[in-house]
Amino acid sequence: MDHIEIDGLRFERFIDYEQIKKRIRLMGIDISMKYEARHPVFVGVLNGCFMFMADLMKQIHIPCEMSFIKLASYEGMDKGEVLELIGLGIDLRGRHVIVVEDIVDTGTSLRHTLAGLERSGVASLSVCTLLLKPSCLQYDFDNIMYVGFEVDKEFVVGYGLDYNGQCRNLPDIYRKVSKKP
């Protein structure tokens, strides 16, 4: 599909699955080489990372573990105010942790995620993200080590990224177009 429509919004194919697979393969090689003797723990941030994490793990050829977390906030809080990480079932003390994200936009969620994981006493903490929006970042991160694609202020869906809960299942990534043709 070159174009899709969701809730009256039109999206065009932006990054196809073949490009995604090629980039993930290279990321997997790079991570496997760097962490060869470290037995890293990959921590995926749900819900968006699930497709990326599944494909990435197929390209990691070293001993490793994986877990998933979800960000939670109390009812009534403004969107963007993250309070806690839930779901982590692994002791991370002294471990080399790689956080797997679908997209890093403003960096607010990532900042809270990293702070929570750092309190666990990790040996090292790095970030692997499929998409990065450098022009939207509101924080400086020196541990975003692995980036699949840099995108501008694109509104994107597909390959784990959703719009109102839809489109996560699409193999390609689509970006919103301003007007219908």
C-alpha cells in the first residue's frame, strides 16, 4: 500500500519494511560486536517497540536477556508526566542495559525511563531506537547509541507506531500527508 487513510487522515509510505530490515541487521551487527562479552539486557518499552524489538533480537548473535517495561502515570496527570516504570522482572544491578524504543520524539518518556533504570544500579545504559526526531528533542542524551532512522517532525504510524491504537500491525512506516490529493 502506497497510501492509507485512518480516521480521515491520509498517510503515505515513508520507510518500507525492506529498508527497516536492512537497517536493523546493521544495528544488530554493531550491538553484537560492542557487547560481545557483556551479556546485555535488552529492555523494550511497550507498546510501540514490540515489532522493532522482535526483529532486532533476531539480529543479536551474542548471549543476552530481554525484558519489557511500560510507562505509567497516575490518573489526572497531564500527558507527558510519567511517574513509574512497570513490568520489569529482572534484577539489573551491575548489568549492561540497552533500552529499545520505537521512537524518541521530545525525549520526555526516555528521560523518565533512563532515570528509573539508573536507580536500579546498572553498569551501563544505552539506547537503541528505530526512529529519532533530533529537531524535537527537549533534552540532551549522550547514551542514544543506536538509531535506525532520523526523521524530521513527521507524524508516523506503522511498524509498532500507532494512531489512536491503530496501525501498529503495518509492516511499513507511513507519514501523514497534509492534504488529500
